[in-house]
Amino acid sequence: ELTSASTISGWVWDETDQRLPGVTVEAYDAQARLAASAITNANGEYTLTGLGIGEFYLRTRNSLGLLDRLWGGQVCVGECDPRDGERVNIPDFNQNVAGYAIRLTAGGDIGGVLTGETDSAPVPLGGVTINVYDLSGSLVASARSEFDGSYVVRGLAAGEYHLETAYRGLDYTNVLDDGSTCQDCDPIDAATVLVSEGAVLELNLTLPRTLSINARLEDTSGNLLYSSRTDKTIRFSVAAFDSSGTMVRSAVVPTGPIQDVPLDAAGDPVYNVQIRGLLPGEYFLRTYNTQNYQDEIYDDVPCFEPCGPTEGTPVTVSAQTVAPVVEFVLDISNTISGQVTQNGSDPVVGLAGITVELYSDTGLALRSTTTDSDGFYRFGGLAN
């Protein structure tokens, strides 16, 4: 059986004829499958080994801020098709094909400072990813901001791009390159920025603070309702929905009072849960609980599953107003509960993990649950 140990070798250099170490060179076959890769040595030289007979296409990958290229000189940004370059042919077994030099040139950069909005001066935001997309919406490059908020996205070909931030917290909302806010948006909806090769486009970005809705959950006796620290089955939460009924944010009621919350006349916190990360607009709120309470849609609308949150009263949040406080007073609800057991067992053996489904008297599927470790199940929040 014949085997091949053919190689392709060459070097990588820049516009000043300086050899470049640390650049990855990859070889792809005619089906654009990766066949071999190598990293240039201190002299900028590379050797791609273990290749068979056929045609191959070369591309570079570098972190030097230079434009990656294909063999043939074409710019290769992101995940380009290596077959857009020129072919390198290996006609027979055990061939050493040499002399394939690839010249990298300076790309354009986008750089600036990323800050977050405060009541006074903006503060630098470190560790935030900045993504750059081409006109089709494909990701071509990204960078992370430093502790002082500075960032540089390097090695871009000349042309137009879209940019968005990818902040993952709840304190700020993301922005596009034109400064418009972006929460689950398409980056190509924004205006473009123009990058020139060998130049740095300065683009400073400030993330606006998000808004919040504060909620107070209590029972009919005025006792605040909290999730349990020790029993994970005791849980209360509040969710915010947009006008289409899509859930936007939710928050679990903590196991105790939130720090620094104002107190009412009785010495209780004014609210005991906060829904953060909201943009200005109108939201519909509803509660969820795992206990024997009737869930509600704000304002004072019983929520019998399945219920539509937009049947309630919308709550408006804006940057010009104080975060609103909404109140839910939850009453004890109707329940159906029981135990699923093994037929004929003595003593009784409860069956865990059994699905129990609940239907209305007209045959409408309402909800389902599974039995606990002892075979017990419960449906709460039921209408008469």
C-alpha cells in the first residue's frame, strides 16, 4: 500500500519583508476540509506535513492585527472559503512543494473606550465583548474591553461593518455602533461604520443603564412572601412580559429582605423582589408560585392557567421616572392533590416521576406535573 508524506512549505512576511513568527497556516482540500496546519517558526517559516495527492488551498490565521490572506493574495476575514484562493497541486506521492510565501498587510482597526452610564461621570467597563459583523450579518471579528474600558478590534479589511456590544449583566443594555440600544436585536439594523486599511477608527461607546420594576408580594394578612432558603420547593417569582405576551425578564423572590430597601410604616420593606434589565416601555406582570397561593396578573387579576399576562394593567418604566413599585396580594387557591401508588402494594408504595395531567371539564389540557419521591402531586391556582 502506497502512503504519502508530501509537504507544502513556505514563509509568511509583512509589507516590510519582515518574517512573521507565530502565524498559523492551514491547508484545505478540494472539499474545503482542513488537511493540515502549522505555525510559523522564529524565521516565519512553515511546513505542512502528511498531505496526499491532490489540490490544496492555503490560508493564514494571526493575532498580530494583520489581514489574514489566502495563497494568491485574497483577503480572508473570518471563516472565508479557502477555495477562493489559488490552488497548490501535489501531483504525486512523497512530494515536497516549497516556496509558498504569503504576505500579510496591515488591516484596519476599530478601537475606543467602553463605559457605563451612571448618575455622574460614565465608568469604564472591562471584560465586555465587542463583536463586528459584515454587511450580511456574519461575525468577522471580536475583542474584549480591558479593565480601563479600552478595546481594539484588529485586522479588518477595508469596508463597511456593523458593531454591537455583548454585555451579559443586568445593569446595562447593549448598544450598536450608532449608539442605539440593542436587546435581542439584529446588529445589521444599525448604521454602518467605514474601516480603512492601516487606519484606526475611533469609536467610543457608552452603555445606558437598564431600568427596573420593584414588586411586593404578600398574603392577605399582609405578610411578605419569600422563597425558602432550605426548601427549594418553596419558590415565588414575578415575570415581565411585553405587549405580545413574550416574557422579557423574570426574578425569583429572594429568601429574605433586599438590602437598602426603604421601609413602610410597619417597618417592612416597601418591596421584596426587583425585576432588572428592562428597557424603557410598557410591561405586563404576573406571579408564579409553588405553594397553595392563587397567582395574579397585575393589577389584581386572578391568573388561572393558562392565563394571558396582557389581560392585566401595563406598567410603564422610563429613564425619567423612579422605578415603580407594584403590589401583589396572593390569596389561598383551590388545589387538587393526591398520590400515585403501585397497584396492590402493602404497605403503600408511592411512585416517583409519574406524569399527571390536568384537564378542564371540556377536555382542555390545563397543565401537567410529575410526582415527587413519595408519589405525591399537587395542582394549585385552580378556579372554582
